[in-house]
Amino acid sequence: MRARKITGVLAIMVGFIAIMASCNDPQSPGYTYFPDMAYTTAFKTYTENPNFDDSTSARLPVKGTIPRGMLPDNVENSMNYLYGHYTTGTEAERAEAGNKISNPLPLTEEILAEGKRLYNINCAICHGSKGEGDGFIVENEKFPAVPPAYTAAAVAALTDGQLYHAITYGKNMMGAYASQLDPMERWKVVHYINALQGDHKAENNNAGEESEESAEGTEGEENMEDSAETDAANG
């Protein structure tokens, strides 16, 4: 008799527990035993943060930060060193790149061949196989802007640093190719672009040198004239 009572009580308890369990929200995660691990006190990446003026928790890397594996032999030849990952892509920055960085790779047949291969994969579809701005998507009118030919005076005047900056961060309708080409690959493409420009690049460089020499000569003549006038006045 007693055993029946105990069995009956147990059956009632099991039934009560089953009924209570069925009333719980099935989406509920239950009790949190370690809330400090589940709910961190740190700000999450995309939450509002009152500690910064722009209220953004996701911060940009410090200017000059160089990602692991992205540092070439000469740190001054790294665009990451100059601008980090948040360049605004301004003409001023491109001009600075032209003045501060140069191609660290020697011009060899092997490097030129690799530059051609990379160019045909990444650039020819817009710029054309010969750099004449007549790539496949341009001829098929799939691109809203026609790229200028590399032999055009404005493009031939660009320095290696400016070309590298454009490849790294993009320019106008052209997007950045930093994710497709590592730094050394970009420099190889720069070598090949120079090769496509050929005599136009040389002519532009010669014109630039003559212009500088002319400016220096004019400045020297002006200085001599000023000096002569000063001597005459003193005499």
C-alpha cells in the first residue's frame, strides 16, 4: 500500500514537471551561469561608443600601421607606411607618392614578363592589351568611362609612385587592386606599364628634364641680373 502511494506521488511529480517544462519558451536559452562571459563589458565592434566623437566603436588603424607580410625591403617604398588603409585618394596624395616612392624592383626580363602576365589578368580587360584604353568591357560598352591610353601625355607624365598609388587605392572609376595584387606584384605591373608607354615615357621624361633645366637657367639669369643691379646701386 505504501509503495503504491510513493509511486503515485512520483507520477504526479513527473507529470507536474513535464507540464511546467512544456510551458517554457522553446527559444529561451535558459539560465546564464556565467553572465560575465556571455555579456562582455567591452564595446562590440559596431555598437555606439560614447568615448569617441563619432560614436563609432570600430576604429581605423593608426596611420603608418603596416600589416604583417606587407612590408617590402625598403619601408619608404610601402604605401602602407605613407597612408595606412584610409587614404582619401586625393591628387595631393598621388603627387606625394610620386615624390616619395620609387620602384624597388630592378627591370629584368623575368620581372617584365611577370608584370605582363599580371597586367593581362587584372588590367587588360579595361585598359586593353596594349594600354590603349580599348579593353574588352570598353569595346562592349559595359564600362561607363573609357580609360585614357597610357601613351596620352597626362598618363605618360605619371611617375612610378603615382602609378603605384593608383593601383593600390584606385583612381576615378577604377577601383583599388590592393586585394588582388601584393606590393611587389604592383611594382611589376608598373614596370610593364612603362614598357607599354615606350618612347612616350622617354619623351615626357626628357621634356620634364629640359623644363627643369630651363627653369634653373632662368632663375640663374634672374639672380645674375639682381646681383648686377645691386652692384650698380652700391657703386
